Amino acid sequence: MMEGNSTAGSFTPAQQFSVADLVVVVVYFSLNVAVGMWSSCRVNRNTVSGYFLAGRDMAWWPIGASLFASSEGSGLFIGLAGTGAAGGIAVTGFEWNATYALLALAWVFVPVYISSGIVTMPEYLQRRFGGERIRMYLSGLSLLLSIFTKISTDLYSGALFVQVCLGWDLYLSTVLMLVVTGLYTIVGGLVAVIYTDALQTLIMVLGAIALAVKAFNEIGGYPNLEEAYLKAVPSKIVPNTTCHLPRADAMHLFRDPVSGDLPWTGMTFGLSVMATWYWCTDQVIVQRSLSAKSLSHAKAGSILASYLKMLPLFVIIMPGMISRVLYPDAVACVDPEECARVCGATVGCSNIAYPKLVVELMPSGLRGLMIAVMMAALMSSLTSIFNSSSTLFTMDIWRKLRPGASERELLLVGRVVTVVLVALSVVWIPILQSSSGGQLYIYIQAVTSYLAPPVTAVFVLAVFWPRANEQGAFWGLMAGLVLGLARMGLELAYPAPRCGVPDRRPWLLTDIHYLHFAVLLCAATGAVVAGGSLLTPPLPPARLKDLTWWTLSRESPQPSVDGTSQGPPDGECPPFWARICGINAIVLMCINIFCYAYFA
């Protein structure tokens, strides 16, 4: 049926996936497994605690690379390129906004976290406010977020890669991904992930740069991009509609606050709320920064990660746009039957932009390497999410319900939780496929904007407003949760209409953009926290020592067991390096502002 028509994105993998590719994939995975076995043997000889608590001894460059790597999974490759293909460069704002959040993390939040001597984020709120409720709630919320945004999107993007490369069915590919990930976890264990993460990031970035160069060559360089992109229209269109036309403002970062798909007001304020949640209060990220040798190392790590975050526009988003230029019938399809034939989703196929580019443009061998790296990155992020989610559930929730649980019971519960998480995520994939007009990245951001802003509000008030107390914070979080879930429910009940179908959604969805909703939600939560705190008695000042920005002890923190301070205390790194960090931060902000202005 599709053999003759190879341009319209029919997947006839025979001519695409060569023997060289298969060899590379097999070699890459066996290497990964070998490293995994080697490192687990090495570690078992040492102690577990020495391995997990890296002794707060990390240098700045692994921290920066790791901050970047943990935020750029392969879901992001697929999501950013897909949104770039569908709507141009505005989505870059999500990456560039991180600069300010990362600087805030290193200069404001990390000093507070270090002086309060905590390991996890719920633990900080527990120390700051007292009580168990908030800690339990935060653990539950992060489980929800990992099902809706992390696990299901990772599985989906991995399966999409398998589907584009091998031409298999999406669900078959998902099952395959899960089986291989399970084996990977069992054989290599999480230890392997630490060792392979750095390597994967390196190969991913180099591969992405190589692919970007090749893609720009295909269209004759950057100057031709805008013109070519605005002409990239699929051959089959829905009559009397305009949704097949590329956006006229495709090459602009700042878009109309009312009619824009990513309004500049939302990209400035709403996004800052979400970025603060992700970069300053999310366990995965903060843990990386807390492992630094000194505050200077944490700051330098943040700066390195921010520099790396400037790359995606050029190596992911623009190649996504080029993918639409080269394969408009597949990537930019609007006709539901055509889209279902190309990628199995009727709402659009922009998600396949990046895999399509890899399969079509990379020479054989390199293609296999890119695919192997994408898969491996997926698996490493999945394994770490599975691990941390099951730990959260068993330690924070199950132990509260059953204080006398034995070791064996806890391990069993952990395994069962992982299976349940996987099952829920697989069930969620079809919903994910059809929501947000089939754009993976926009889906991730939308779900985040319904659940995360209350957490941002509570953390910011906890750090900066000593009067905030437990009652205020708890009821603020509850109110925020109710409002966020209400909006998310509406979103699921009334999905965005397909091309050519009139929009009959309630005004809450059509007129309030999710980024604007994030600002409103954050403000509402803040108001409830403030009201609740002012109506109830304040915390005694002695309780707040070292826990807010205003009550930080300026003397050197962390005396060790025998009373001597270890190494250079976090506050006093050599002034020379502190100055270098400061100068670099200013340079970084100048570059960031210049890029914003240039592409605005």
C-alpha cells in the first residue's frame, strides 16, 4: 500500500535501518550493560552509604553537565523539535528562561538549603513549618507528576523512536521499551546510570550538533530557514481552514498576549513560576547542587548548565523546523486520516520531526548510534524515575500507614509500586497522544502548570517570609491542588478541537492560556497561605534559625562530629573564584538578554 510513496512518511524501514546500525546499537547496549556490571561489582565492595552520599564533594563541571542532562531527556528532544516544527521558535523561551531560575537556585535557595542541613525538599518544608501533612502531600504530588509528565512522556517518546525507525506499532514498541528497560535495571542497576549518563549527554550533544549542521546544509544555510519554513505546507489539507499554514510569527520569541500560541506575558511570568518550581524546588535538580564541594562550585555548575541551555534553539528546535521543510507531508500533516496513517495520531504528527530527521539524514552507523543514545537516555531516566518514585512511596507514605513494616515487606511494596506506575503510565499514553494538539512538549508544560505553581508559592514564601506557618502553607497547597485539578479535568473533558472543527470549549479553557493560569494559581495559593498564616499564631523566632533567607547564620555552617569545620566552609570560598562566578553570571545574563532581543 505504501511502497511507492516513500516521501509521505511511510515507514519502510528496510532501506533505512542498515546492518551497520544494528551492529552499533547492539555494541552500544552491551557496553552499557558491561559498565553496569563492572560498576555494581566495584560498588558492592565499598559501602552503600559512601556511594549514595557523594560526601558533598562534587566539582562544578559534573554538576553543570548533570543539571543539563537531567533536564534534557529524549522526551525533550522529541517535544522541542515537534513544537518547533508546529509553531516556530517561541518554545525556546522554555529553555532560556531557565537561566534566571538556575542563578536563583545557586545564589538564593542553595545557601538556605545548606544551612538548614536537609537532604530532600519535603524535609525542608517539614523543618520550616513542622507537621507531617505537608511532607506527605508533597510526596504524593511528585508521584502524580511523575506519572503524568515524566514516565508516560518518556515511554511515548521512546516508542515513537522505535516506531519511526523500525516501523512497528506504537504499543508493541512501548512494551518492547518496558521489557528492555526492566532488563537494563536488573542487570546494570542504577549504579550504571551514573557512569553512562555523562557519556550519553556528550554523544547526544555531539550527535545533535552534527545533525543540525547536516540539516542546515540541506536547506542551504540559516538565511533560507524562515522563507523555506513559511512555505512548508502539506499536500493534503483540510479545505476552508488555515491550520496547514505555518505561523506567520514563527521566527519570533515574543507573541501576542491574547491570540498567540505562547503569549509573551505567559512566557515571561507564568514560565518563571514553573521554572522556579522545576529548578529551585524539585528534588532531582536540587540534589545535584547540594552535592557541591562549596557554594562556588554550586554557582559554577548552575552557570555551566545555563550556557548549555542556550544550545537547544540551534541544535533541536531549528532542526525540527527544517524537518517540516524537508518532509511537510509527514511532519506537518493536518488531514486526520493522513496523520493516522503517518504516525497513528489523528491530531497531528509534529512529534516525529526529530526521529524522522535522524532516520533520513544521518549516515548509516551514526544513525544507529543516535538511536542507541536516545534509547539509553530514555532508559536511564526511566530507571531513575522508577527508583525515586518507589522510594518516595515506600519511605514517605507506606511507612506512615504501617509503622511496623518489615524490610522484606518494604522491598516488595517498592517493586509492586513500580509495576503499578508503569501500568498507569501505559494506560495514560493514548490520552497523552491526543492532548495539546499532539505536541508532547506543550502537554508536559500544561500539566506542570496545573500542579506545580502552588508548590512554588509555598517555597518562595517559606524562604522569604518568616511569618508563614504550617496552617497557611497546608491550606494554600490544598486550595491550589483543587483549582489545578479542576482545570486539568476540564482540559481532559474538552480536548482541543481538530483542524476544521469549531471550538466549543468553555471560556476557562479558550480565554485563559495555561501559562497565564499558572500565574493566577500561584497568586491564589500565595493569598491563601498569607491569609491562613496571619489568622493563626506565628512560629517562635528560635524555630526559624537557619531556615529562611533572613535568618541564615552567616558564620560557617556544618561543623563535623568532632566540632572542627571540614574544608573551606560553604560560605567562604576563595574570594577570587567567588568574583569569577559573579562576573560569569553577569556575562551569562547579557548573552541571554541579547539572544532574547535578537530573536524577539
